[in-house]
Amino acid sequence: MSSKSKHTTDAVKILRARYFNTPKRLKDLEKARQEADIAAQIYDLRQQAKLSQKQLAELIGTTQSVISRLEYADYTGHSLEMLRRIATALHCKVKVEIVPENKHAYAL
């Protein structure tokens, strides 16, 4: 049996080990994924409805720049009320789910 450690060439594994090796960094990564997911959903639904940002903005009583910010993956100001307005205009509904972080978390 060799005493040499095994090295990986998998770039994702290397980056994860190097940059996401602390609980805070993992939480930040999860938050960024959630924000990007919300932005992508808004964009995709607007595209499916064949609406411009300006048209969607007019439907919900805001400006095109607000829609642009909401579709930006790094935007952190999503409000539940704004998401409901967008969902209603696009004939959708908002579904929020709160789930335990791990199997040991408190369960109702």
C-alpha cells in the first residue's frame, strides 16, 4: 500500500476544496444559488410569455429597470410581494418552502 495521497484532477472538486471549505462559504454559495435561481425563473417565465422587461413592468406597476435588477443573478432585494406581483402577471403562483438544513434540524 502506497503512502502517497491521492490527487484529483477534477476541477470542481479542487475548487470546492480550496474555496468552499468553511460553513460560511458554503452558506454564501447556497444563497448565491438561490438568488440566481430566482432571477433565472423570472427571466424564463417572462420570455415564455413573450414579454419585454418594459411590458412586464407595466403589467405590475413598476419600471423596466426594476425588472432588469430582478433578473440579475447577484440581486439580493427580492421581496415576496414583488415576486407575487410578477407571478400573478405571468399566470403563476409563488411557492415558498422552508426545509431543514440537515437531518438533525428541528422538525415540526
